[in-house]
Amino acid sequence: MKRNKKSRVGIRVLGCILFMGGLFMNGACNKDFINSLPDSSKNDTLGVGDGSKRVLYLILDGVKGSVIQELAPKNLTQITLRSIYTYDGVADYNYYPYTQAAAWTTMLTGVDYTKHQVISTSFEEFNNAATPTIFTRIKDELKNARTVSFTSNAEINVNLAKDATETKTLANDADVKKALVQELTTGNASLLVGQFDAAALAGGSDFSASNPAYVAAIQTLDNYIGEILEALKARKTYEGENWMVVIASSRGGGLSGGESGSNIYADGSRNAFYAFYNPKFTSNKYDKPQMDALPYVGTTQRYQGANSRAEQRNADLANFGADQDATIRFNIRWDQGSTIYPAFVSKRASFSGGVVGWLFFMESGGTVGINLSQVGQGNTQRVHTRNIADGIWHNITAKFWKNGTTRYLTLFIDGIPAPGGDLNITNLGNLNTSSPLRLGSIGDGNVNCLISDFAIYNMALPNDVIIAKSKTTPLNEENDAYYNKLTGYWKCNEGEGEVLNDVTGKSTPFYIQNKINWVNFSDFSPNITPTISQSIFKVVPNGVDIPVMIYNWMNISVPKNWGLMGKFYNPSFNLPRD
């Protein structure tokens, strides 16, 4: 019995768990394969028909998500109106040259290369028993399920789809499309996988919208997808089935790589388009974060007041004598306005002239200087003109170095050298002192700051390195070419306890004197570029997520011992009102 018009007006959007109790409904679509329930199923409140969960999985080689977004091809764009989708998908979030073989393996196993071992262009290291593909898992879990793989690359069928019910290796994309249409017309697959490679071949060395051959290949592929979905909609049994269509780039285009901490979103070879489509899904787009505005996030100690400090028990640490080269760098957030001369990092007993050693101090007006003295001499200092008393994180770096018999000190703030230039400190001679190295106050109550990532090198870093790397935080062997020259590196991020530990294992801890407050921070600063962690690349769908989505759609429980590395994206969907 058909509903009256009034009962067909309302649509409510419910966000719920996709796979509990068969809540998802079937439904034939309009000619653009979205948006409406067919009249014949209006009285089927849940629209589940016979509960037949099926997946059509189309793998697109060489298709960059950014280019799909720019070109907006008709069918792929129409699909996004009823999809969980992204143009910023990440084919793989690891830092290594990403091959096509690795891409196919990741998106068919649900684990990355660290488990499936496919790194090169071959499958020599792949062990299907250790990391089974979706064909193997479905064969084991759903005894009557028919799985099909149509591809133009025999390696996929031989290595990854050997447990499929049927495989065909075809000549080209056009033949793959024909086989898919034929299977949808006459077959009864529960999982139907098709792989297309023409876009990857057409891209050559230019995977951009300015390459006519690449654009034409994508437009042809979009037309194929339209034909395939029309064939899906035209199935005689379609209204009693419940299909999820997965359309996924295996990889983008261009050379692959990137050093640890670099921006994987900028790696075109990993830029993917992903869509998980069902005619009842509401559109849910996932965008990459603004990578030029990531917060500096962490925990560190607040030094506030005359007796708030952490100090070394090793009095020799940071004694640079009369001729040793060294570099000191750290990050600081000064949370007090313009102040008068409080020292906040020191290897010196006091600020008084004639007291041997050195210290960093806040100058009146919010600028920073480094002050040095020797017995029988007054204070010698270099002051920077950059104001840091603004509640924003800054980097301070100073280096001791020699040129022949002349010794200098150079001060940098946020990678900018002090306008006064190199300070000649030859006449100060040996600056060694038994006074310990301290972070925080040495008696001045005006101190109010956070200090993190404190590092000492046993060499004078080149100026161009100091300038180029001033924003880099935290340091590691991948992003710091001189990491092995560190005397000590204290991240100052313990969050509790009484010590700040050296993460290199070469130096002793700082011991906290009196009580200090640990502070959590999440700050935007133009002066700090945090090293990017992998977690930032998992806020959008990844290739490794696809098997998790497929298993859940097909009501296959995923136990922990499978070791899948992907995550589930929970859709919202439309239900007709009663």
C-alpha cells in the first residue's frame, strides 16, 4: 500500500550505528542513483528487504583527490551527495616510497606495509596467511558468499584475490567495466571488486588538471562509473538488496616519499579520493586540517616567582671553557608583560658584574639578551630587538664559536640573528663555573614563563641550519641532521614528578627546586612548527580503513586478533517518517 503524500514529506536524519540489527534499508534510486525511495518500498519502514548486504568496490589507480575536486566529474560528484567522502584521503600515512603494489595490498588487507611487508613493486614478501585479504576473510566468515575480482593487472588476482570465487584478468579498463556490468546484470556477487589503471597510465609525469590526457582518462572513468551504477540500479533483485559502493583511489600520482615529520597531505602520490556510498547515507565530507596552523601542543613546567627553577647537579654541564664550541636552543613562552632584567636560563650564580658565567635575561620592553661576565670584569651582553613578552611561543638559540683565536657569541630569536651581530667574547676567557645550569629564576620574582625542548649541542651549528630549523619542534634523528651532536636534550614534558630527563641518555636530569606547576598547552604560534605526527593524517579516511568499512557493512565481526589498522566511519542516514 502506498503512502499518502503527507506521509512522504518528512525525512529525518538519524546518526546511528550502521550495523546493529540491520537498520540500513535498500531502495532503488532515481536516474542519478540518489535521493529517493521507490514507491514499491515506501511501506517497508526499514527498507531492508531480505537483508542482503553487498559491496561494490571500485579501485582507481592514479586518481588524485584534489583533481577530482577540481574537475568535479558528473557521476563522482553526484555520488558525494549520499556518501562518506573526502578529496583529501591519505592512501598511506607512513614515510617511505609508496608503490602501487603496496597500495593495493593495504586497501585489500586493512593493514599497512609494517604488517603486510609489501614495500617494493612486487609481492614477494606478502603472506596471505599472516595478513589475509578481504577475499580470504569473507570466504572464511560467509560460507555462501560469492566474491569476484576483475582487474587489468594479473598480479592482483594471483597474489591478493586468489581466494575470490571468480577472478578475471582483462585487457584494459573498458573490458573491466564491461565485465562489471555483466556481473551486475546476471551475477549474484556479495563482493564485487573492479580495478582501473588508465588514469595512472595517462598521468605519466603530470598528474594535474592541466594534463589533457589525464583529464580525459578521469572523465572516461567517471562515465564508466555512471554505467556501472546504472547496471547496479537495474538489477532485478536490487530492491531486496542493500549495497554499499566503495570508490577509492589506490594512490594518487607522482613521486612518493617524504622525511619523517613532513606533510603527507602535500605528497601527491598519497592524495586519494574515497567515497562510501549508499542511497540512504547523508553526505559527510572529511577535510584535511589546516597544516599551516597546527597548534604547538604539550605539557611543561611554569617558572613563576623568585624560587621557581629546575637545576642540574652536574656542575660541569654547560661549562664551555675558553675555547669550546657549543649551541644552546630552547622554546619559551613568556606570560608576563614588559619586565626588567629577570634571568630565566643561567649558568651563573647571579646577575652581578664580575660573577663568572652566562645567562639569558628579559630586557625592559620585552626583548631578550644573553649576558656574560668574568671575575674582575663588568657585564658583557648582546640584546636582541625582537619582543617576546607576548604570551606566544618563541625559539631562542645562542652559539659559542671560534674563528682562529677570536671567540664569538651569536644570538638568534625565532631564527633571526641579533641585529648587533656577532659578539666578541675573547677577552672573557674561561667562563667555567661551579654554579649549576638552571631553568627558571635565580632569585628574581619577575619570572613567569614556560620553557620546553631545551637542547645543548657540542658544536656551533651553522647559521643557515639555525635559521632553517628554528621552528622545528620536537627534535629527532629524522628532522635534525645534528642530533648525534647533542650533549643533552630535555623535552621538559614529564607532566609530573621532580625531574626533567635527558632523552638522549648522555646527560643528567634537571631537578625541580621548590614546587612548580605543570601546564598543559595548545597554542598557535607563527614561530613554532610542531613536527607532524601520524595522527594528523588519520582525521580523514585512509586506504587502510576500507576493509574495516566492508567487514562492518557485511555484518562480519572484526576481532582484535585480526590486527586491522583501520578505523570505522559511522554514517548518518535518512529514514522516512511513519
